[in-house]
Amino acid sequence: MQLLTIPTMHPDTAQPSPPALEISTSRQFISWLSEQHVSLAFTTYQTGKLFLIGVTSDRRLSVFERTFERCMGLWASPDRLYTSSLYQVWCFENALESGQLHNGGYDRLYVPQVGYTTGDIDIHDINVDSQGRVIFVNTLFSCLATISDRYSFIPLWQPFFISRLAAEDRCHLNGLAMENGQPRYVTAVSQSDVSDGWRDRRRNGGCVIDVPSNEIVVSGLSMPHSPRVYRDQLWVLNSGTGYFGTVDLSAGKFDAIAFCPGYLRGLALWGDYAVVGLSKMRGNKTFSGLALDENLAAKDVEPRCGLQIIDLRSGDIVHWLRIEGMVEELYDVAVIPGVRQPMALGFKSDEIRRTVTIGSL
């Protein structure tokens, strides 16, 4: 097991101040990253952090973080990242040439190159379609939308039970699954059509909706998140219960594969593995009264924050990364293939002023 303790910095004095951020991993976590030739990215929207996890040249865990207020939705490729923040969508571009290293070891340097101002519309999942268009879940307005050079957003689709677009977070639409480069499934906490109505249906009002047909394919879920289409199956996090699993589309039911000790948000699938994000539950009504509390008690475990790697063949949790300290909630997680040790620029230091790249026509 590797343990890293990262002191937090006071914004005015740049001096360490408690609480520290402590990251520990299972014994073979670093080996798994190396063998799979991937790095990981995840967002921690409550503390506003984008984390990049990789492996150094001497096989130690590399942890790099930047601050973006309320960062949530995340999409990643080897040379481009998208993430949503409190009122913007940011596009990060890799500034390094092939084979070039930065600061002695980083093989990717993601620079926030383009920002789109959306206003505070509570963007959740974010993705890119086959034409390169950014598509995101506009949770406040209960719809799928895309970015615009002129407007806050352009709506693309809304569930059949939403009677009109309104800034009311009616059903808590949150997750987006793509198939063949197009939106295919979304998750919602309820089918409510009134302001904040989803909060009354947190325990069993959740559903997955087929976007092209606008039909419910499974219902009775508890605060579902992070639908993904992979290997011709629909995978989803039944977050209010703590279970990761698949949806049997013919039977319209959720089939559990593995229990994870925490509130689940963020799912990436790679090879024979699923990378799942875990959060501790906030001490408020949103997380109370869920089956997750009962399931944690039955298994005699406390909720955790971090990542779990699940073997899809067996359902076993084979590797993990655990976070203690100031970070208690994750939102999204992404696998970055072919990248060993990534880093990014943010807006809190002078480094972004000194990083200049020159293109050609």
C-alpha cells in the first residue's frame, strides 16, 4: 500500500493548513495502472478539485490536482479533457508534443484552452458525440444540451414527462450514456414534473430512459447515476443502494454485480474492469432514508471516499484508492488511455502565464 499526505494550502499565505488530504492505495494499484497503460482523472465537486492520477518513472503514485469551483462532469481522451464547473465548461488541450516530458516526467500537460460560460445550470455528465459536439446533462433545466458561442446552452432533448424547460431541477436528470457516438440513455432520480420534485422519490423513483425512443427502460432504482454502454451492455450505478450492475433491457430490471461501500457516482469501463467513484454521504436529507444506510450496516462497514476497481468477470473489487481528509465526495471519473503521468494547469498559480505554445497554419 502506498500512502500520500498532501497538505492543503491557505489561499493568501500559501502555507500548509489542516486538514491534510491523505490518499492510500491497495498494494497492486500502481502495478494495475502500469499494466493497463492508463491514468485516471476524477472530480470532487464539493471541494472543487480535478485530480489526475498516474505513475512516476520510478513507479510511485503521481497525484496532481487543480482547483475548478464545483467541477463535476468529466470527459477524457489522451490529448483533450472537458470538465464542467460552477458556471462554465472548460476544454483542456495537451500542450506537449509526442514524446515530450514536462517538469522531468509528466507526459501530458493539459491547458484550459477554451471556456464556455453557461451560467449556474448544474451540469452533471458531459460527453462528446461522433461529430465532436459537446453534449451535457443540464440538470437544472431537466434536459440534454450543448454549448454555444452565443447562448448559455442549446437544449437538445428532454424526457417525455417534463412538460417544459424551467430552472427547477424537476427530476434530477444526471447521467448520460453514449452509444456509437450518440446519446442513448440517461438516468434520472424520478419522473417528477414539479420543482425539486425528485427529492420525494429518492428511495425508489429512479429510472433509466432510452433517449431515441424517450421510453423508460428500467424503473424502481434509487438515485441512479453514471449510465454507460460497454460491450453491448448497459451499466449503471444504483447509487442509493451502493450497488454497481447492469440493466437487463428485455426484462426491464437491474442486475447487481458488486456492492461498494459508499454513495456511487462516476463510472469508467476499461478492458475487463470498471472504475467506480465512492463518496461519503452528506449529513442532510438528500442522503437520508436510503437503502445504502441499511446495506452498509448489514455489512458492518463505514462509507468511504475514493475509487474501486471491479473485475467485470468476477464482480470482485481487486484494487482501490482511498481518500481521507478534506475530500469526501467525488462526482465523475475517467480513464485516460496511453498516458502515464498527466498534469494540468489551473488559474491559482503563475504557471499558466508562463506556458506559451505556438501553432502553425
